[in-house]
Amino acid sequence: MAAQGMKPYVKLASTLVLVGTGLFSLEQYGLGRLEGDAHPIHIDGTILSLMVLIPIGLVVAGALVFMWGKMRRL
């Protein structure tokens, strides 16, 4: 019997979660670099909210895709 690869919904879910966590890490790194003692920068609250909500939304979307795919396969 041939070895099967990952199911498509698992690939999509893992991609969404990885992109979400990657964006969050990149955002944390970028804000840490911008927030130095010599160069204080003020970022608008709307942009900061989006910078947090988009990665969280991608992780939640990945979890929902995985759950939906699991339920469809039962």
C-alpha cells in the first residue's frame, strides 16, 4: 500500500497557522527594533490593532479549517 501524504485540509490549516505565527513574530521583532531609546515612534492604534488581529485571525482560521475538515472526513 502506498504511503499517503497529508490531506489537503491539513496542509491548508498548517499553512494558515504558520503564516499567522510568522506574521506575529515578525511584528514583534519589528516593533522591538522600532521601539529603541533613541527613536521612539508612535503608531496609530488602528494599525496596531490590525497588526495583532490579522495573525490571530489566521491562526483561528487554521483551527477552523482543521476542525471542519476533520468533521467532513468522519
